[in-house]
Amino acid sequence: MINYHKTWRLINSGSGSASYNMALDEAIAISVRKGASPPALRLYSWDRPSVTLGCFQKIRDIDSDYCRNVSIPVVRRLTGGRAILHNKELTYSFSVKTDNALFSKGLFDSYKKISAAFYLALSKLGLSPESKLVRETHRSKSPLCFQSTSYGEITINSKKAIGSAQKRWTDGLLQQGSIPYLNDKPTALRVFRLQSIQDIEGATAGLMEAVPGLSDERFRNIVKISFEETFNIEFISALPSQEEEFLAQKLNAEKYRTEEWNFRKQAQSSHPPEAD
């Protein structure tokens, strides 16, 4: 029998569509919360430049007409936070039950612990990361995730290196995060209606710009090792279960590919504490 508190799943996915990536993350989180599978770290990428909106974000925060005209998919995440342009990056999702002692102490404690694993990973690359461990009192009004740094997020040379957001239920959590390798500055300029490329350059760190020659395979392995060392666990490499795949296909068709979910006009006006 697998010890769910010591043996976790590592799901190394390739590239996927925006809607399916979000659907599979939710399907895995549901499976973990039900106790049908161990905690799961999923690492994945995107089949094309894509935009995700925070669950409570208004669609007007981005130029959706531009995205439609250049075939950039827009999908709403289950987690909170602000919009992200995903392209050349490593994206992660982490699902765990909150009866696990490591993650039973609330939102900010779990943010801090997950952040510690990525802090270690960046340190193993020879970088000098900094982790923000002060809670925000005033939120930036920018709709762009990487133009503000929230509790538990990591910067390199004062530039945000990882954007993360978490969704909590009474029985579990899902945290999603984006780690840019390279920044598509011209596209971001249009998607977020920014005034100049300097608005992006001053805020976002691209990992392959900081570590020339870094490969995706190498960094994925470093993240794996860093999680194992941080949480004193062992990963087993796995694929999503048949049940997770079936549920992901259902969520993809009935939720994440629908305008009702992605483009709803009346998002909640306040940002919950789990928002990025």
C-alpha cells in the first residue's frame, strides 16, 4: 500500500491546450481530495501562447478582441489571481489534501512551504532568489500577474520569477504556478494594453535569460528533487488515472471550453485571500 504522506505522484505532462490544461488540473485535484490518489505535482507546458484569467478576474482586464484575432486562447483558471500570458515556460499544479499535516495550517503557511521548494530549485541553479513573506496591505491595480509580488512568491534581482495562485477547499488545495523561461514581450504588450515593454522588463524574470543554456528537462528534474528534499517525500512517476482523464475530458468540454465560464461578465469584485 502506498503511504500517501511519504509517496507522492509526479505527473510530467507535455504541452496541452489551455482548456485541457486547466481541466486536467481540476480533475487531479478532485481525485486527490477524494483520497483516490496521493498528493500530485504536475509539470506541463502549452501548445501555443495562451492567456489564463484568475477565477474572479474581469475579462475586460485583457484585450480579448486582440487575443481572438491572433488565435490566442483565453481560459479562466479555478484559482484566483491575475492574468498570465503562458508561452515558453514551465507550469506547475500541486494538489494535496489538507488533512496532510504539512498543509493543514492554512493558506499562508502552505504558500510558504510550497515556495520553499521552488526557492531551493532556483538556488540549485546558482541563482539568489528572494521569497516575499510579508502580506500585502495594498494591492496593485495591474491586471497582469507578474507586475506584483504576493506572499510566498519568489523574485530574482527584484523581478518576479514565479507567479502562483491557490484554491482551497475544506478538504484540500490546488496551487497553480507559472515559471517563465523567456518573455514574449511584444505579445504581452498587446494582451495587457501596456504602454511600453519596460513595464514588463522591469517586473518579470525569464529563467533561461538568467541561466543561459538551461533545458526544460534539467529544470523539471531540479524541481522534482527540490520537492523531495523540502517535504521529505519520494515521487513516483505517473500518468493521470483513467478516471482523471475521463473527468478532464468532461470538464474540458462542459466548462473550460465554454464562454459561460471563460467570458462571464460579472466576476466577483473582491479578490479572496487565495488570489495571487
